[in-house]
Amino acid sequence: MSGKTCFVATLTPAQMKSLREQLASISAWEFSDGPYMLFKASREKTQVAAYRSGKLVVQGAGTPEFVEFVLEPLIGGPAVDEAEPPPLLEFKDPHAGIDESGKGDFFGPLVVACVFVGDAGVAARLAKAGVRDSKAIKDDSKIAALAETVKTAVGGKFGVVVVGPEAYNRTYESIGNLNRLLAWGHARALENMLKFAPECRHVISDQFGDKRLVENALLKNGRAVRLEQFPRGERDVAVAAASILARAEFVRRLAKLEEEAGCALPKGAGTEVDRTASHLFLAGGEALLRKFAKMHFRTARKAMGLPPD
């Protein structure tokens, strides 16, 4: 796997615990927190994110060495890379897909998109164009180009909801639960899409929580649609297309926020994000930070010098 800079694997709870203890015993590793994570660790050429779901993501120039000398001895054999996106599922019937972007990014909005794919011909055009899970595409310019392809291929039958940081913080503080906020966004994106594709009767999304949360948030039109959730939903072409639209809009909105902030706003979470958060807090306090960031992340409390929850 020489030259690879990203590797994804699934570990047992015991393996996760052992890995953390192993890295903690080496002073070069710096630990931090992140959403949905057991821990995040970084050193000069390598970043490791260990998620509560059991997913382990290794990134950076030191990825091959980490896999060979740390991960494989830990699991007792060859490690299978789950970072390679699986092939799209066979298209079976007209349906919509929903996906979001920005959920794991401290800075920037939450964006939810819903895309209707009406027939096998449209599905084939999207697949041929290279539409797949946006997390597998690191080039923002390619994401933007694919988003325009999606919009054209589906004939404008899509809906997008953007929840900027300030609105996100107000909503989260009111609802008090991320899954409920996501469900609200998914429901609104679906309702927006139905204005352009009233014939839609089936929608698929990645599994993020009880689907009844989404169903309960739907309005009259949306309640006539059958909602289906399954893990790794981005294998479905409509969900993959939605992930492309959501990420393209997230990147576009983040760029606008950077202009307003007067500095780069790093994606994701980690050391660079921590530094930028501290800079903004020192420049304008909590009020300024709220304009650009999701305040329920531990990063916000860290930037403000507060103890973790």
C-alpha cells in the first residue's frame, strides 16, 4: 500500500482500547477530541481518528508505516482497507436519496441535499460521470463539477437545505439533540425536492438514527413517501448524488464564511481547527466564534478555556 495517504478499518472495542494505550505510551502522539470519536491522535505525518462506531481512519504521509507497524500487529494479520468506495448498487426503481455534509466539521454550515433519480438512464449517466460518495473525493473542484452534472442529469429534481452556524447553534440549543436536528434537515430537504418531483414515492438515506425522527418531522407531502435507511447508504446512486450536492454547497458556503472571518476555516476537526477557534475567540469572544462554528463541539469549550462537559 505504498503511497496511500488514507486507510479505513473496523476494530473491536478491545482493539480500540489497546490502540489508545499503545499510542499514549509514545510521547510523540498528541491527543484531541472530535465528534463521534473515542479519540483522535496525531503526530508529524499521521492522523488517527477512532470512532465510537468502531471505525478507525488513518490519514497522512505516514499511513503505510502506521498500518504495517502498528495496526497489523494489533489485529494479528493483514488489514483490509475499507476506504475504497464500494461499487454503486444496481438501480431498481425511481427514488430519491438524502445525505448531509458538515456534520463532522466544526466550522461551516450543515447542508442536507435530496436528489430524485427517475429512471435507469439517469442513474447510468450519474454513474458514468463518476458520482459516488463525496467523502471518497478529496478535490473540491471535482466535487463542484460533479454537482453541476448531477443537477443537469436529474433535470433540477433536487432540494437543498443549508443551516448556517448561527441558525445551527440556535436550533441545536433549542432541540438539544443532533439526530433530531439532522432529521429536521432531512425532512425539509425532502419536502423541497418534492416540489420538483411530486411523483417520488420512495426515498433512501444513510442510517444515522431512528427513521421515525425523520418521518415525524415531515409535512403532508413528505408523509406519502416511503423512507428507507441502511448503513453505507451512499452505495445507492441517488444518495451518492445527494452527498455530492451537499458537499459542494458546504464548500461554497464555507468559502463565503472565510471571507467574512478574514481567515481560513479548516475543515473537519483537529489541531488546525483548534488553533483557528482559539484565534477567533481571542479576536471577538464567543459571539464571533458562534458566527462560524458549531458550538456543541468540544473544540468550542477548549477555545474558550472551559473544561470538557
